[in-house]
Amino acid sequence: MPQLRQNIITGEWVVFAPERAKRPSDYISVSAERTQKKEDCPFCVDSKRSEYEKRIKEHDGPFTYVITNKYPAFVEDESTCAAASYRVEDEFYRMKLSLGGHDVVVIKDHDLGLPDFSNAVWEDMFRAFKERYKYFKTLCNVEYVMPIYNHGPQAAASIEHPHAQIFASAIIPNIIFRELSHTANYYSDHHECAFCAMIKHEREQNTRTLFENEDFIAFSFYAGRFPFEAWILPKRHMSQFVDLKPKEMENLSAICRQLFGRLNEVLNDPPVNFFVHSAPTDSMGRNLAYYHWHLEVAPRLSLYGGFELGSGVTIDIIAPEQAAEYLRLGRTRRARKN
């Protein structure tokens, strides 16, 4: 029978309908053929169309560089601090300028796919995230910063060359607002952080845990919206990503390499998005007792249908426990088992 599971972080409900499910092996992707030539790639350092000379040089790393997005969703403008809203169309609707900033963090190696990132590449990318996060926090009109990565065309990667993006916005995004609100209520009711409680619970249950090291834990999310959705959480309570210590950065890189390597091994390099959810940029956000920054990993193996789009309630068709078992076994051990 289908289940309704509630997301402990947002309060949203997700439907799990196992009778609609495929076998886990049916989610194995057919890898998209790479067609973009290096000489025409805007992100390759030596291409004729390269954006490399426009990079923000103070953020250069051994494996990455940072540029401002050519087509920004949020525009940097320090002259306008108050992102005031306006009434438009006879004062019926409301709008305001989309201020903030929008960066691209480019991996220098054109042929390096996300599953092939070394620990050093992961660490260099996270370093760039952290440095730009610190910069955007200084802007008077930025309330929120979210690094994201789109891997594969089905995950909205419009350019094959590996790259991440950083969105700095004058608003707190809708999902983050729900996370903040719901976890504040949880803290009020239970006198503890919902994320810290979830880490403790997942370690005790040990049915969805995928990887763990000294500083981080990765697990299939109990109320996942996507098949094989996984979350990575720091064990130390901290509400902002920018507070990562050097050793924690190393261990975050290591667990990301493990998780994305396993997704590649088991699901044949699936299209995937990941995004970092952190507290808002203001000084209060740095010490929130009820909010815990985390990284969410969303393989894009299914499409939203009419019910999802019309209701805002997701239907997932593979149980996180089954997904976790499938990922833990790995392709080689699973083939041996069968």
C-alpha cells in the first residue's frame, strides 16, 4: 500500500507508491554522448571562445576558476541596497528587482566528469564556494547564497564542461523559508535541532546510511522527492556552510567523492543535481540553534507529472531503504549476489 511520509525538515508530505516502482536496476542511465568540442567551449582555458580572461583572479585555484554568469538570474548592483517591492499593473501585482549575484565555478579540465572528481578537485570547488559566499555576505542586498551543480542535460546542464553555479539572492528561497520555519517549530517543541536529531536517528536505525566519516554522514533521505535522493550532513552543528574548518572541508570532499562515485558505479553516471542549503547570510543566521547546513543530492531519474506540478506533493516510487541497500551493495557485489 502507498505510504505518505513527512519531511521532518520542511513539513511537506511525499507519497511513496511501491506498486508503481521499477526494479532499481531499471534506473541505470544511458550516458549522454559528449558532443561539445573543446575549441568552441566557453569554459576551456585555451578555447577561442573562452571566458577565462574574465575570471575573478583572486579566486583562482589549482583546479577551478570563477567568473560572473553571462546571463545572471540575480544581478549585482551595490548602488541599490534596499530591494524594495513595487506594485504594478494598477497596483494589483507585486515585483522587485532581482538583485544579488550569480557566479560560475568552472572546473578547468573539460573532460573531468563529476563522478571522476578527485578529493583535491572537490576541495578546490568547495573552497571557491566558501570564498564567494564570504564575498556575497558583504553585499547589502544579499539575503541568501546557494551553490548548486547540474550534471547532465536532463539535470539542466546546458554546457558540457564541468561547472557549478552560485546564486546570491535578495530573497530567502521558498524551500529554505519552509525549512527555517519548520525546524524552528521543531526546536521549540523538542528543544533540539531537527537535523542533529535526524543524524542520531539515522545512525541508530542504520537502514538508510550510505557513507560516514569523522565529520560527515550521507544517507538516503527518508522523505526523498527523487529516486535515490541522498543528503550529506556535517556531524558538528553549524548553520552556515561558510563555517567549515579545513579538516571538515577535506572530509566533505572525501564523502562526496564516495557518494558520487557510487551513483556512477551503480546507476551509470546518472543526471544529477546537488545544492547546498545553508542559513541566511545575516549575522543571526550564523548561530541558529535550530538550523543545520547540508548538501542535498537529487538524481534526475524520473519526471514530475500532473499531480506533482498541480499539488506540490511528490510521488516517489522507490523506497529510500531499498535505494540505500542497492547503493551500499554496489554493482560488483550485487552481480556476485545475483
